[in-house]
Amino acid sequence: MSTRAPVARRITRRLTLRARMALLTAAAVALAVAACASAGWLLTRNQLYRELDRRLGAVSGGPPGARDGYRDGQPPFHGPRLPRRPEAILAACPSEPTGTGAQNPPPGPYEIMQLVRADGRRCTVPGAGALKVTAEDVQVARGERDHAYHDGTGVTASGTEDDVRILTRSFRLPDGTPAAVSYAISLDEVQGPLDNLALLLTAVTALGVLVSAAAGLMIARASLRPVDELTGAVEHIARTEDLDTRIPEEGTDEIARLSRSFNTMTAALAASRERQQQLIADAGHELRTPLTSLRTNIDLLLRAEAAGRDLPEETRRNLLASVRAQMRELSSLVGDLLELARPADTAPVRETVALHEVLDRAVERARLRGPGLTITCDARPWHVHGDPASLERAIVNLLDNAVKFSPPGGTVTVALDGGELTVRDHGPGIPAADLPHVFERFWRSPSARSLPGSGLGLSIVARVVAECGGSVALRPAPGGGTLARVHLPGAPAPGD
């Protein structure tokens, strides 16, 4: 493999985008101009050669195509024009030019003329110069071809060597012997204009490349101005971390789409950073209460031990129970924070989950947390796609919310039918003004602030249900209490 391509790619990468656009524009225009110039030169060349061939056909006795003989050295109509007594010339067959000089001009309106025998030998005509015999001439002399046009070299009657255009035509002697006669006209009148045309087209191509490079640079500079603005905005954000920076969105082209996408990205980043800061602030606020309580209780135990005075057994037992409760609350809060902080792209692998079985396990856990409550469960088979651990955690959180707000000796009714999970309690219910906020992180109604909890349980429920493609809603239940409805897409049997 050639090493030129990698080197060219490395050089191209070092160029700016503006320079690359100008270079590509210049290259495209250069190729187009070069193709047009080459096509124009070839068309002109073909036209000039056709004119030479027409003249050769005219001076040779008419358009080639007939194989007639001759009478008295004069060709019939459409036959070749021959020198007088061609059979004598062919018999003697001088191979070198004879009678050359300015005093012996060629015998016709052509520069060079000679005969060719069937064996390939040339027979020069006095005062008509000589030509180099080619394989095409030999084929014509043998009668295998009627005529042949080609370029060649020859010696004129004045003794100078010249590039010529040659027409070789076949004829037959009176005894039927095949032979050929060649006519030649100098190519100077063709090569001179072609050389001048090539120089002119080369100059036009070079000028076109320069103009196109300049135009490409101007177009690239104008086209990339929005990109420069975008680059400036990105550098400003990287330097100041100001995600409120916006780029003007003008037009409908690709640059405008890029600007809109950039503004959407910065808005999303700003919202994410705001949520992150809010999460940190809320987590710090929620952690402060159990940590303060833990520190107070532990300090009291340490002071009592340092003073050598034993606390009453009941007081000591209450302090240790408080410490254990605060530790549980901290563990639950940390687990909830880890669940909510989990990025969406690292979500657990989705699999087919028997939701009714997950619900049975969650109900058993809820019964342990509310021993004085009656929890009924009517679950029909239903299979969904999701993470079993996350689904169980979400259902437990939903049941814990019902258990926490149920009055002593109350009843919690749980049902699963056709992909709809309902949890109904008989507690105080949720005020209508609080319903829009129940799934927000760390949000707790004024009536629930004295109860244990972090305010993250329903947020986790909403997230897990959304990951499974479902929906969740809370509303006041008829007769008091709260009714939670969860819709999860799935099927009664796995694989349906």
C-alpha cells in the first residue's frame, strides 16, 4: 500500500475546516475545468484531423472506398490518383528518395507520395519524398484493407524530416497484382493550433483554480461564521461554566439545526445541574435530622459513661432504640438516594418478571411493618418486562406509604388485575393541593413531616414504573383514604 494516502490524510487533518473547504472547492473546480478543457482540446483535435483526412481523400482522387484499377495512369471515379506508369516504379522500386530538392516539387497537392508493394517494400516517386511503411500500410498493399489513415514521419521533397498525416489506399495493377499508394500532409497546421490551444486552456484552468480557491475561501468564511460563534460559545461555557449561554437560532439550514441542538443540550445540562444541586441540598437537609439525633444520643451515652453514672435501664434502652431507628432511617435514605442517582444508561437489564409473585413478596414485607393492620391481596397472573429488584422496591414503597398513613387496626386493600395494580388505604387522604407534588423528590406534605420517611419513596415508584413503560397516579378514594393506581404493560402469561 502506498504511503502517500496516509501522509495526505495527516496533512489534511492539520488544515482548518475553512482551509479544507477552500481546498476541496478549488480541487472540484480544477477537475471540472480540466475535464472541460481536455474535452474541448480533444474535440478540436478530432475536428482538425477530420479536416486533414478530408483533404487527403480529396487530393488522393476522391473519398476512399473503391478498388478499381486505372487507365493511362489516371484513376477512374472514386479511384486513387496514381503517378504515371506505377508498374515501372513498382518494378524498379527505389527505396530512397530520388530527385529531391526545391527544383522538384511533389507531383500533386500533397507533400509526400509513395507506392507500397505487397511485400512491404516502399517504392519512392521521383521528387515526392519518402514515408516510413507501417503494418497498416502493408495490410492495405496486400488488399486486406481498402484504406488506412494514421500519423507517421517522412522526408519531404526538400529533404526535411516532418511529422505527417498519411492516407494509404489500395489499387491493383493491370495484371491483378495488389499494391498501395500513400499520401501525406504535414501536421504542422494541426499541431501548431493544438499546442496554442493547450497553452491557452492550461492558463484558463490555472486561473479558474485560483479564482475558485479565493471564492471557496470567501464562501467558507461566510458559511462557517455561525460555527465560529458556536465555538466561541463552547469556549465561553468551558471557561465560565455558564450553561445559560444561548446561540442565535436563525434559518433552517444545518448550522441552525446545530445551534438549536446545542441550545437544547446546554438547557438539559443546566436542568441536570440544577436537579443535582437540589438533590444535594435536599439530601443534606434530610440527613441533618437523623445525624443530629444520632450525635445527641451518642453524646449523652458517652457523657454518662465518662461521668461514671449509669443511666436508668429504661432510658438507656430508649436511647439505643432511638439510635437503631435513626440508623435504619439513614440506611433507607442512602439506599433511596443511590436508586435515584443511578444513571438511566446503567439501568438493570430488563427481563420477564412475574408481577403477581413480586407483589406477594412485597405484601408479606408490608405485613411485617404494619402488624396491627389488615392487608388483603387479590393478585391475578401478570408478566411485565423490568428489573425484579426495582419492581419489588417500588411496590414496597407504595405499600409502606399506605401502611404509614393507615389508622391503627385499619385495612389496606391490594389488587392486581389485567396489568392494573391498585393500593387503597383508609387514612386521612391527600389534599387536592398536594397531589401534583407527591412524586417530587424529598417532598412531604405538612401532615407527614412528623412521620418517618425521606420523601423519596414515591419518586422511586414513579421512576421504576416509567422505566417499565407504565404510569402511576394517586387520588382520593371514595369514602376517605388514598387510592394508588399503577398501570404496567404486559401479558397474563410469559411470551404473549
